[in-house]
Amino acid sequence: MDDIRASDNFFAFADMKYDNLFIDQTEVAFCHSGDFAQGAFDWHTHRWSHILYAVSGMMRVEVADSLWLLPPQRAIWISADVPHRTDCLAPTHFHSIFFAPSQISQMLPMRVFAVSPLAREMIRYASRWGVQRDPADVVANHYFETLLLLCQQWMADELALRLPRPQSESLGVVVDYVLRAVDSADLDTAADLIAVSPRTLRRQMQREMQMTWRQFLHDARMIRAMELLGAGEQSVTEVAFAVGYQSLSAFTKAFTLFTGEQPSRWSMVSAQ
């Protein structure tokens, strides 16, 4: 436990695995709540499947083949034993519901989903049952069983908050370039970085990532805009220019189609 600095309800992590923590040492479902400071939690796994719900703040969760954005009032399902890395882009208040391995009959796909008012209240209510709860508590046991069944229904409405991560080193270079320069990234420069023609790069992205260059750049810009708006430090106009749009109306239309909410509304909800 030398890697962990802990207070009553806050954990700061160094390079370590969660499965060294007390939260993986029980055999019944429970809720773990707290606050994360801004920063990264390096690659780790749990032997528990769980949902991570961002009440406030903003997180980014990365697995081998995908990068997910977790804004406020959204949750992500993370299956047991899946290596993942979490970046807190702003101080974040969270609830995590951990389900006992015996409750999971099959591995569920990782995905982000909206937390409805019902889901929000059920997750909040579950926070009364922490890791040290009584395993014989019949009400708690049935409650978590019901919550698991409902989670599987809620996850059916997946949100488009995912960017694919490539397996090849060359496309990894391209993806990193785009994520660092969403405002100015262009196909010719990306192709030059890995010494191929633009046409070859397009084909490689379609084959390996099942996504066109144009779609990847668009989605990367939208997800970066969500992060910037969630941070609350820039206006909508400033964010539009920061992700490569020269027209505020074009940005607003693209963002609204991608998220279902206008940028100003997204910024306001994220700040709550």
C-alpha cells in the first residue's frame, strides 16, 4: 500500500494495480464513492466488473483499442480484468458500483451510457452500502441484483463518446498527431509522418479502425470540444476555434448533432 496516499474519501494513485486495494477483497456487490483530483491513474485492472459514474467533473478512460470520454451525468461499464487507464481532466466526484464476479454470467461490452434520473437516484441510494457492508444484508443483495439488471438495459442506449485506438504502431503515430493537433491536423501531414501516401493512409485507417480519416478527425474534434467545454475555462466561440472550426454556426450544428445538446447547454450541465 506504499503507492497510495489516502484520506477519508480521496485516493491518489501512483503506478499500481487496483487489485491490491481493499475494494477488491470482498465477495459482495457494493458502492464506492469519492473524489478524484485532476491527473492520471495509470494502467490497472479489477477482478470486479463495475460502472463508473461521473457525478461532476470529466474523465477519459482508455483501453487497448478505444478511448472513451466520461462527462458528468454519464457512466461507463468496465468489465472485470480489462486493463484500463483513467485521466481526470478536472476534479471529479464519482460513484462506482462493483458487482461480485458471481453475479456476472457473461462479459458485457464496454460502453458509455446516459444516467437517467432513475439511474442517478438508484446509484446514489446504493452509496449507503460500502465495501464493508454486511454480506448477509438481504435488502442490499437484492438491490444490487436489480441494479445490475437495469444497467444492462440502460447500456443498450450507447453514447457516441468513443474513439478507436489502432493496433499498429504507424497508425498510433497518426492518432497521437490528431489528438495533439485537432485544430490543424490534415491528411497530407499525417501521411508524411508515416511515409505513406494519403490514399494509403485512408485505406489503412478504414481497414484497421473501421473509420475514415474525415470521420476520425471530426469525432476527435467533437470529443476535444466536449472536454474543453466541460472544463468551463473557455467560451463556446473560443472552443470552436480551438478545435479547428472557423464558423461558430458550423461548430454548433456539428456539436449538437454529435451530442444531442447545444454547446452552451453542454457547458452549463458540465459545470453543475
